[in-house]
Amino acid sequence: MASLRTHDVVLADGTFRVVLTEKHRVLAVLDAPTTALGPLHIVLAVARSPFLPSGVSPLVLSQPTVETGFDLGDIGKAVSHAAEGAFNAVSKVSTTLARPAFDVVKAAAGEGTHLLAHAVPFLPESERRKLDTASRVIMRAKLGDLTAKQFIRGIADAAKAGEHAATHIGDTLLDASKVVSHIAELPLVPLEHVPGLGPIVKGVSPFQTWDHIADAVKKGDLKALESIAKQQLSLAQGVVSLIPGIGTIR
């Protein structure tokens, strides 16, 4: 991935990187080598339209030859300006966002894997294994893992081309997507019965939280990113402070 600029936040468990490519695209890339779902390489495209100069149509970002009233030089400058703005906006908050983002992704992977073990219906071993494997692929793709998304896209293309084996895999992936959709709506409750923690933890879904983070990143919404990061850090500190022997209550 050729890039003009990068901004890295390196943590013990991975890297959160903001990339400005040579084609003036902006990507937020989260590499988490160790999760319950295996290594995750999450790539989110950041919208540049909020950072276009006033009066410039967002169409210039997807259709550079569209009639806009600007010459090609003006369009190139507008696209470059928008890309720089998006890159700077996400880079600005990335240091604060990186830790909450990693924590939420790992929580979603761990909780999803745990719930998946109980959600796959009783089937013959060979069929159950296929559905379990497919569900993990869907779960990885839902989190934004590039490898999983490319695999699913490849299967879809092969199935459309009439490849029999790909059609069967596609059917299994479709069934798996239903399983994962159900899991993603479930609340996170592993600490629900710990005294003092139930009201804080009950009803929090790591998948839903990650969706909020990913959506804000993709929109380049600086205020939302800052707000989510602060909320996640506050929640983590609040939970720790209530656990006897770790926090402030003894």
C-alpha cells in the first residue's frame, strides 16, 4: 500500500495507523496480531467529503471527470485538500482512540467466539465445523478484517460465475451471517454478577460499540471519535476502580 504519509500509534498488542495514500485515499488500519479470532488486519476507509473546500461537490472524490465548474487542476487541489484534512483529523485523535479501539475489538472477538460456541445449533460434526468456521469468517469481516472481506468477495464472485463448490460455501456463509447477526445483538454480561458492576456492564455490546467507533472513523467525525474514546476510557477506569484488590473499593 503506497502511501504519502502515515501516522502510527504503536501499542504492546498492535498498531493503529492512519495512512494517506498516493491516490489521496485515507485509511485507518488497526493491526491486532493476537485476538480470540486470530490476527486481525482491519482497514477502514475515511470519508474525505467533510473536508472539501466550500462549494466543491463530493462527486469529485469518486468521479474526477464530472462537470463541476473547476478545471482539472482545481479538482486535484480540492481532492488533495480533502485528503489532508481527513488524515489530520483522524491522526489528531488516534493517540487517544488507539487503546479503546484495541480493547473493544479484542472484547468483541473474545465475546463473539465465546457466544459462538453456544450459538451454533446441534448438527453432525462435519456440518457444525463448517458453520463454526464460516461464522468466524463472517465475524472477522464484520469487524472490518481485510482478509476475511476479500475471501467473502472471492466466494461471491466465484458463485456468480457458476462454480458449484463456491455456491455451497456461499450458502454456508449466508447461514453463518444469520448466526453472527444474532450474536452481535446480544449484551456483554460476563461481569453482570460481580457486586457493583452489573448496572455498568449489563447491556453493553462490544460489537455495537465497535460499530460506533468504525462509523465515526469512516466519517472522519473528530468530535464523535473524541467522545467515544473518552467514554471508553472512563468506562474502563470505572470498572477497574470497583473491583476489590485493584481499584479503590476494598
